[in-house]
Amino acid sequence: MEVDEKLTTQMKAARLGQITEEMKAVARVEDVPEEVIRRRVARGVIIIPRNLKRDSQKVKVVGIGEGLSTKVNVNVGTSTTYVNLEMEIEKARVAVEYGTDTIMDLSTGGDLDEIRRTLIKVAPVPFGTVPIYQAFMEAVHKKGAGIYMDEDDIFNVIRRHLEDGVDFMTVHVGITLDIVRKLQRSDRVTGIVSRGGAMLAAWMLHHEQENPLYKNYDYLLELAREYDAVLSLGDALRPGSLADAHDYAQMAEMLVISRLVERAWEYDVQVMVEGPGHLPLNQVAANVRLEKALCKGAPYYVLGPLVTDIAAGYDHIASAIGAAIAAAEGVDLICYLTPAEHLSLPDVKDVKEGLIAAKIAAHAGDIVKLGEKALKKDLEMSIARRKLDWETMYKLSPDPKRARRMRERFAASSRGPCTMCGDVCVYIILEKYMRRREE
């Protein structure tokens, strides 16, 4: 069926029985029938982040959701204390080189418009932002404090991001004045750890008014529909410590978001739901199942989750542990964490290490979620190891250059065993016997 060019959203096209070029691209990459993709986009359980303002010919088409491989997001961006656009460009370049599926700009320092517009040009993948950061910081510079931003300031920034081609944006629509007031009286250990959530909570308490994004949600949906941008419904009240996992605030926000997901679908707007945060290992699976049940299968985007609070310097590992379980349970998009989490603005090396850890976690989850489709590379790697086929092993590794460098660091030859086992390599010991048996 021909696609009506006047249709503004992927969801609307899908609901009218039309298969867009983006749906076809996702079907090819994921090896899933086009009609299956269309039906799932129509239901809202698959999203395709692609702003109509962005040149889709130059941007990777990515499907996120039910029955698809688990995707990984990389965050880049400046801080209020350190602004180096060249470093952020290099972070984005390295993230693309090592296979990120999406990139988000979380900048808070410097010329935020210039930074965003520069990064979106160098990142040929779906691109996300958190507009409340810019609205807050502009109020700091123009009005003396972030709490003096008004509703027009917030929505003008959102419009600016959409005009620049931002494909998806985090909007903290589920944090309400009532929940924040209850949180004031709670014994939460780490309070609100979401920057956007903290900004909006401060604004609500100062003005004693409802969250502007929640209050004006229908207008927000109209904007998203105009550009076919995905709304990522932010977890402003995610737990920042294991002690706060699944407390009242987190659950209350998720219940609000579950209603807002369905409201978005009424507007033919694509949405995904953001999740924690810090969770004990034994609560990860339950969290994913809860989101999928409450939000009727809407794609789930998680930060981590971190399964321990003590991994400073190694939070990419703590995150990967939780992410692997989450992916196996049905999480659709993993936001990486770097070794610098909780400590520092990440550098280029941190971005690379965090991304690779998250991609390994995503693949481990996909082995459970997708079965043989995901296992193909593992089987190929195992056969290459049996044959001592180092070139194939390098090619299949997350970082081929690093794998080659490690093998060669103790002067190993390009053929034969590695220097761990040397002459007592199991495949050398058994080579003639196993070959004779195979013959």
C-alpha cells in the first residue's frame, strides 16, 4: 500500500494499514516481517524515532520494542563546570564507531543550541535531548534562577529542539505536585536524583503549582505529533539507591505514566517509558514485568539498572549486570553508564568502555529474548576459537583492536595458541585425536 505523504506519524500510518519506508528498514535489519512491524507500531509496542525535520536518508533507522534486538543509548554533553565541544564531538564519533543505536545530548553548560546542533550533525543515529535542562539554564542566565522559568520558556525550548530535528526527548510528565509533597514527608535516602525531576520539583514547590509538562500534556502531544518525535516519559522519581527501590514515589510516578502512555496513543504519538535507576538484583525482573503490564507493552528504556551502590569507578559493570537481566526480561533500550558515573563528567575512554559493557549486556539479554537469532555470532565465535582462527575472533569481538593488542602483547605469533596456555592448549593436545574421529 502506498504511504500517504500527509500522514505525520509512524503510528498513524501503521493504524491505517500503511507500511512506511522506516518500517521496511526495521523489518530488514531485524529479520521480522514488515506486517508484524506495522502491527506493533500501530499498537505502540514498537517505536521508530525519526523527526520529520531530519534527513532520514542520512540517519540510521532504528526500531525499539517488542520482538526486536535490545538497543543501547549513549549520553554525551557538557556540564556547567566543564565545556569542551570538541571532546563531546569525539565522544559522539566514538559512540557511533562502536555501535551505539541512539545518542542523547545532556548538555547544561555552554551555548546549548550550538552544542545540540553540532552534535546532531555528527551523529547519524536517532538523537535525543532533555529540553527542561536548557529551559532551566536559560532562566538561570536571564532571570537569575532556574525556578523563574515559566511555561512559555519550557515549551519554546521544546519547539526549538523539535525544529532542530531531535528524534526523541525525555519529558518528566509523571512527577506531580501531589507526589512531590508526599516525598517531602518521606524517609527516602537519596531523594530525587533525576536532574530534570529535581528542576521541576523545585519549580513546583516554589510556585506551589502543578508540573507544567503534566498540566499541558495535551499540548505537548500536539507538538510531538507535528514532528513525529518520540516522547520518552522520564522517571523523575527513579530510586537513586537500593534502599529507595520500589518506594511510593517511584510507583506513584509509574502509575501516572501508565495513564499518559495511553493518552499519547490517542494522539498517534510514539512513546517509551523510562525506568530505574538502582534496584537489587532480585527486583530487576519484577520491575520490567510491572512496567510492561501497567504500560501495556510500551517500550521500556532503563538507566542500568545498577544492582549495587558501591561500584564507584566501575558503575558500568554494576549497570551491565542489571541491564543483562532487564534485557532478558524484555527491556527494549538500555542507557549505558560509564566508569565515571557518580564521580565525573565522562571522557572519551569512559564513553567507549560504558558503551561496550552495555552492548555486551544487551546481547546477553537477547540470547534469552531472541534465542537462535541472537546466538548466531556466539556460535561463530566458538567455532573460530576451536579452529584458533584469530582473525575471525577479532572481527567478532566488541573491540577488535583491543582484542588483537591483548593477544600480541606477550609476543604471540599470528597463528597457534594464545600465551595463556601455549603448548598445553586444549585444541593442540586433542588436535590429532579429534581430527581422526571427525574423519
